[in-house]
Amino acid sequence: MTTVLEIEGVSKKYGDHEVLIGVDLVVQPGQILGLLGANGAGKTTLVSIAAGLRTADAGRVRIAGVDAVSNPREAQSHMGIAPQELGIYPTLTVADNLGLFARLAGMKGPAVRQRVEQVAELLGLTEKLKKQAVTLSGGQKRRLHTGMAILHRPDVLFLDEPTVGADVQSRAGILAVVRELAQQGSAVVYTTHYMTELEQLDADIAVLQRGRIVASGTIDELVARHSSSKVVLKFD
Ligand code: ATP
């Protein structure tokens, strides 16, 4: 299988604080990789570096074979990103926010409207399409963020705690689109504090602890290994 995301030897310091220490990760098409770790473990920093939003002190990132450091624009054309701080235009309608993102991602013509309607349906936002984004609840905004990241069916999707503050319906909608995208071949990197979400996604897991990947594998493998290791699987 082709590797679509390769992270190799990525290190990052903030001042004297070593947040990431030689992190290696590979993700294949169709794979959902759940990145678990306590508060401050470095998850957001790692995802932001992989997505080209922050720079690493050392190491390299390749997305769909493209070096993300020397070729950030090309690498970003293969990605979908829904960072917590992603901007929604509050006075535009939900349809216009989605349509704008689709066009920014290079989609054109009737395909835009078709895909916007499809994504809204998947996320349970169809009735909100003509409403201004400012009128959405927190959970609905989370769904809109996720919709923006998946519109163009990226090769790699980065979701950083996408369900924080989301209600039950929003959480279910977000998990559904992640599954749909992975089934169609996208790779997904999904940070969360919730092991149950990763079980529902049937994700593989990498555990980040004090800047290092200390365990990785399927949930069953980690649970089996846990009984004979010092890795503590506790995150909330
Ligand atoms: P959480 O689950 O709470 O979101 P995280 O695993 O995503 O945590 P990061 O946000 O990557 O962790 O932060 C890792 C560490 O780096 C934390 O100690 C944080 O305070 C520190 N940090 C993050 N961003 C910066 C920054 N821009 N400047 C200085 N320190 C930072």
C-alpha cells in the first residue's frame, strides 16, 4: 500500500520546552489514525506541523509524496484541515461558507453545489444551508468546520479534537463523515481525548506522551500490550 502521510524525526521546542522529540508516523490511504494523549502532550503541535501551519525544528513531512517543507502549497492541496481556530464567515450563509471553501480548494461549476448539498446532508446541516453561519449553535459550527475540511475529498484529513463542545447529533455527524471519507480512500489523522470515538471509528491509535510516540497499533493490540507494559492508557 502507498503511504500518503510520512512524518519522520519531527522535533519541536518552545523555548526550552521540548514538545516533540523525534516523532515518526506513517498513515496509509483509508486509514484513520487516532492520536491520543493527555493535555499538553503535543497533539495539536504535531498536527499543525504536519498540516504546514507551524514549522518543525527538525524532521520532515511528506504528503502524497510531496515534501511539505519545501513545497507547502502543493502539499496543502492534498489536505483537508479543520483546526480549532479555522475561520467561518459569520455573515455568509452556511451554503456560501461551504461553497467558498470548495472553490478555494479548486472545485468548479455545478460540482460545487452538488458537493455542498451532499456534505450538508451527511452532517445534518441541510436545513441550515440558507441561514447565516452566525446563527449556528456551537455543535453546528463544529459540523460546518468539518464540512469545510472534507469538501474536496482530500488525500489526508487532519481533525484536531473535532467533537469538543459538540452535541450528540453533531458528534454522530462528524464521526459519520470521517468514516465515509476513509472508506473512499482518504487518510485521516484524528486527535481526541475520547477513546470511545476511536473505537467507533475503528481507528488505529498512536499514543503521544511527553513528545514521544510511546505506543501504536490497533485498540486490541494496545489493550493486550498494556497489561505487560508501563504505558498508561488514561487520557481524560
Ligand atoms: P490539548 O489536548 O490540551 O489540546 P495537546 O496535546 O494538543 O494538548 P499542544 O497544544 O501541542 O498539546 O501543546 C504542547 C505543549 O506545548 C503544551 O505544554 C503547550 O503549553 C505548549 N505550547 C503549545 N503552543 C505553544 C506556543 N505557541 N508557544 C509556547 N508553548 C506552546
